[in-house]
Amino acid sequence: MSKLRFRVVETAFKKKAATVETPAERPSEYFAKYVFNREKMFKYLPGAVYAKLTDAMDNGAPLERAIADEVAAGMKRWATELGVTHYTHWFQPLTEGTAEKHDAFVEHDGKGGMMEEFSGKLLVQQEPDASSFPNGGIRNTFEARGYSAWDPSSPVFVVDDTLCIPTVFIAYTGESLDYKTPLLKALSAVGKAAVDVCRYFNPEVKKVVAYLGWEQEYFLVDEGLYAARPDLLLTGRTLMGHEASKNQQLEDHYFGAIPTRVAAFMKDLEIQALELGIPVKTRHNEVAPNQFELAPIFEECNLAVDHNMLLMSLMRKVARSHGFRLLLHEKPFKGVNGSGKHNNWSLGTDTGVLLMAPGKTAEDNLRFITFIVNTLMAVYHHNGLLKASIMSATNAHRLGANEAPPAIISSFLGKQLTQVLDHIEESGNDDLVSLAGKQGMKLDIPQIPELLIDNTDRNRTSPFAFTGNRFEFRAVGSEANCASAMIALNAAVAEQLARFKQDVDALIEKGEPKISAIIEIIRRYIKECKPVRFDGNGYSDEWKAEAAHRGLDCETSCPLIFDNYLKPASIAMFESTGVMTRKELEARNEVKWETYTKKIQIEARVLGDLAMNHIIPVATEYQSKLIDNVYKMKELFPAEKASQLSAENMKLIEEIAQRTIFITEHVNAMVEARKVANKIESEREKAIAYHDTIAPMLEEIRYHIDKLELIVDNQMWTLPKYRELLFIR
């Protein structure tokens, strides 16, 4: 194995950047080349069919069977011109990835031959085998049937020779088995609730859309080095490895010149992403060595989620063609920054107004304040749920460290917006609202610039920060499906906006003027949700104590954090908004607990194997060499002199013995602990057992392995070290 390590290191050093052919066209010309977008629809579909399909996309109108057949015919004609031979329903099961089953355009022609066919029925619905996807006990294994149904709001696209149809995925009994179904329901709920509130300010508003702009962080590792690290291969992270002497302490990687091999990968990735309609815009080095980031222009939330899932798959494929392996794990390397996926979220109207942005008039700013405060209320009442929506066995490594948001959901607003809210809170209605004769209502709300230019620094420790015209949910993990966070956030805001309308309407019915009623409720809300507002250092121990005092959820155990999904307030919120039922929530939690257990279980097995079959044999072999050296010293020198010269080696021999004994004992103890935990029937209790007993053992064993790495002869160490993994590009 040591020979393998040095061979792959040598090969990696010699690799050059791959040549990437630049398309002759400008990016705007090949953008969405492989997407059946509105331009393609208009070209390949009859006018009446195009109108009905766009109505279904924009307004959720049902597609008639005859229309679906015509859509399928036009779609197939477009796809076959691109060389497509297969189609698949592309969906997002509860695995944080995507799934697809490819079928050819092949049917019997009744004459002993075959023909290519793609009907509306095949486009709109399929019945894939649902037995092997996580379902949390929502269905039995012998009930294999599930349904995938086309989501017309997300355009069909082509990858290689396959037509990919974005779909929802539901059980035979109707419960959702995916992320897309509840996301679409949450987006519909927040849209309807926001329209009702917007009409206080503009009766012409007919539609509100949630927008999302994600920032995808990732690591790249040379594929040879990756192959020589079984822990990376099997778990996505290094389960052992001492920090390199140099890591990110000089802060010279962030925004630095992009390495040539990486630049070629990024160029190739961007071209292919643009061809698939993913509007990538920003690329740069991230903080840690070999860490990078890609970000698009914001899009409608459902489409943005689909694009992120497609991009992660594309990144893996393109990375391999450039001799890299992509690491999306939130914490692949100890001692350097992990990876997140900041979710920039906002709401906008069909009249062109961004609801999280201030306006030019006092009434515009009241609308802005209304949506800001209601969002804060949603975050306050469901801060534990929002934390649960981003929590996982992998993201737990990142959250709470001084590199990512703490495991306490709070919101940073900045000095300017804080002053505005304080002004409203401290003022009475008579102070804020006055009658001005024919001019109508005047509002004493401080003028907010159209672009909030805040003199205070942007708080990087805040999990949910206001950043000028949107909120940035910074706690989302790099390998997560954004839908999980977006389901919880949009559903919570939908519930809160509906509550706001009820409260305002109740005052109006009592004779309170509309503007005065809105301000009265806003003032009440500002006071109520004040505990979730925090502009200080989210990493400090003082904040942890203060957050607990304020009643915020401070739990750090991943399995216990998932309990937030089943709290009465969470169930009531999801059911009132029509997003998920109690049964679906219970099933999803079963999946979450089971997934957590399995991830830790796999890591424990891999670490045990590597410790016993790689580390200890190498350490004892080196120990034998030291012992041999001590004996030879005794033969060459007098006893006292030999003892003096061998003192350091004797210390190393003893230290290796102590550390290998510790590793062996604790690996065996970990195996026994797993046996005990595996007998627990409750998925929740099993996950808790793995969190409390087995996960800490991983770190204890790692500590001693990492110490051995510093002792053992470099030429004998079998696994590529951090300095090789992080600095060979």
C-alpha cells in the first residue's frame, strides 16, 4: 500500500490541465441547448397546445390526456433530433440524491418489427418500483408500486441519450416519498398566503413566487489519491489524518488564482451547466485548500432546487473526466473549513416587486417591513424545525464549529434595519400614523434606501441573515437537497402570513383603519419575535447561554434535533398549510433516524477495518525496526552509552505500544457497542445510541491514529496524507 501511495502521488504531480474546447457561440446562444424550454415548446408544439402547457406551468392548470399526447409527440421530435433514444422520470427520493429508470422509445409495430413511441401517458405518469427507496414504513416491501408524475413547472432536459422528465414521487396510497412533492405544496402555500397580504398594499397582485439562489461549495481531490483512501471512497470524508503543517492559516487560497487543472474543470462544468439551462455565474476558490464554490443567478425556488440536484450530478461526472473526484461531504477534512450551501431566499410578485427589498415610498417600506417581520416570526416560532431541516450526520460535523453557523437558529438584521424595527416598536400608533387631509395617510417610518447600505459588517456567524433584499439561510449542508430547508421555511412563512392576515382583519373588523391595523400587529410581532434577533458573535459561549435564556432551541444531538418535526406546533403548521400530514412527517423522521444510524455505522466499520488492517500493521512494523535498532545499539556500544543513545527510540517503542493497544481495545469495544445498538428496535433510540456511544469512539480512535502518523516513518505510511490530498492540484 505504501508503494501505491507514492505511485499515485507521483502521477498526480505530473497531471496537466485537460483541454476544453470553447463553443463557437456565445454563452447566451448555447444556454439551455438541451432544455425543452418555452422557446422549444413554441417551435415544436401547436399554438393551442403551447398555450395550455404554459397555463399548466404558470397557473397549475391540469393537462388533458389529448394535450399530453401532443406535448409528448413534440417533445419526442425535439429529443430525437438530438440523438435521444431513451426517456426517464427523474425524481428526488429521500436519499439526498436523484433517481432514474431509463426506458427506450421502443414498442412492437405489430408486424414483427419495432417502432419508436412516446405517448402522453408515458410522459405524465409512470409506476416505478418503490420498494427499495427510503419510505419510513409508509408502505410494505411487497407493495412495490409507486407513482412518478410529471412536474410541468420544471422543464424537461436531455442528458447524453436520455430525455429526463422532472417528476414527483408518491406511494401507491398517495403519500409523498420524495422532496419535490412537499416542496411544491409549500411553495403554493406561501404564494397564496403572500398574495393575500400583498393585496393590503396592491390589490392587483395575483401571484407571489419564492426565489432561491444557492451557493455550492465543494472540494476536489485527485482521483488517484482518492482511490488510495478507502475512507474517502466509502464515507466521503477522511476518518483519520493529521493536519498538514500548512493548511489555511495563511488565508492565501480564498479568492486566489484558480489552479490550472481546476480552471479547466470549471470551464468544462460551466459550459455543460449552461447547456442544461443552469444559470451559473460565480466561481472562485473557497477558504480551505482545494475547496471551491459555484453559484448561479437566483431562480424560482422549485427550478433552483432541480438545477442544484442536476448540477451536483454533473459536477461528479465532469470531475472524473478531469482526473478529480468531487467531495460534497460537509466536512471531508479535519482542521480546515467544511462546505456549506448557503440558500438565498426571497419572495417576489407578478407585478415585479421584490418583497424583501425596501421601496421608495413609506407604504412600500411598510410592505417591506411586513414581510421581514413575518419571516422573523416564522423563524422564531419554528427555529428548532428549521435547524432540523438542515441537520444530518454529515452536516453535524460542520455546524457549531468556528467556520459555519452555530447550531442555534437566529437572525442578523444589521444596524439600519434594527433601528427601523426599534423605532416602530417604541412608537405609538399616533406617532407613526397621522391624517393629512386630502393627502390621506402619512407614515412616520424612517426612509430606507432602496439598497440597504449597512455600515456594520456582514455577520458570517448568523445562520439566517438579512443581506439587503433577501435572507441567507447559511446552515444548509453542501451535499443536502435544498428542498428540505425550503419546505420548512416556506411552509412556516405561509402559516405566519395567514396568521398575520387573520390578526389584521380582526382589527379592521373592529373599525381600525387598515394601515393602523397593520402597524399595530407588526409592532406586536416585533416584540414577540425579538428573541430570535441577534447581531453578535454566534460562536461565543455567552451567546449559547443567552440563546437558552431566550427560549431558542439549543440542542446539538442530531437524532434529538429531528424531534422538532413531530412537535405539535410543527405538525399543526405542516397540516394547516397542506404540505405534509402527520403520517408523512412520522415516516420522514424514521428515514432521518435510520439514515443517521447507517452513516455512523458505515464510518465505524470503515475505521475499524483501516485501523486493524492498515494502521496497526504499519505501526508495529515500524516499532519492530526501532526495537531492532535498540538491540544493535547494545551490541555496538557499552550498556550506559547504548541506553543513552536509544532513549528516544525506547520512548517511541513504548508510545506505539500504548497507542496500538488503545486502538485495538476501542475498535473491539466499538464493535460490541454496535452489536448492542443494533438490537434496539426503535429507529429513534438506535440513532441516539449511535450518537451517544459510537460516534464519540470514532474521534477517540482517530486521535491515536493521527498521533501514530506523526511517529511512523513517512515511507511506510500507506494512506495519502493531508498535505498530498489538499495541495496536489
